Amino acid sequence: MNADSANIEYVNIGVLGSNFAMVSDTKGNFSVNVPDSLKNGILFFSHISYELLTVPVATIEAQYRDISG
């Protein structure tokens, strides 16, 4: 979501330094199931109109079983 709480479409989501990536849909929805080999990685969210956001996978997994938006 952006500062106005509007969903952001076509956000690039993945793990830095890997080929693991996806794109959110037209409503900003996504679901991520990170492979065990990347559990120590850094998840990124990028969009041409916004600043890059990075979060350790472990930080998100501590709060959510399935990472989804």
C-alpha cells in the first residue's frame, strides 16, 4: 500500500541475489512461499514509482506463516 492506503499494482517482489521473483497482480495482491535455501535472504519490493523496500525473510516469517499482501 502507498501512503494513501491504496494498493500498488505490478510490484516486483523477490529475494536479493537470487532468481526467485514474482510480480503482484493488478490489485496489488501477492503470495510468497520462499524456498528453504533462501530463508536467510533479503526480500525486496520494488516499483518504478516508489523507493525500494527490503526486509529480511526471517523477520517476515516471524510474523506470518505465508507472506502475502
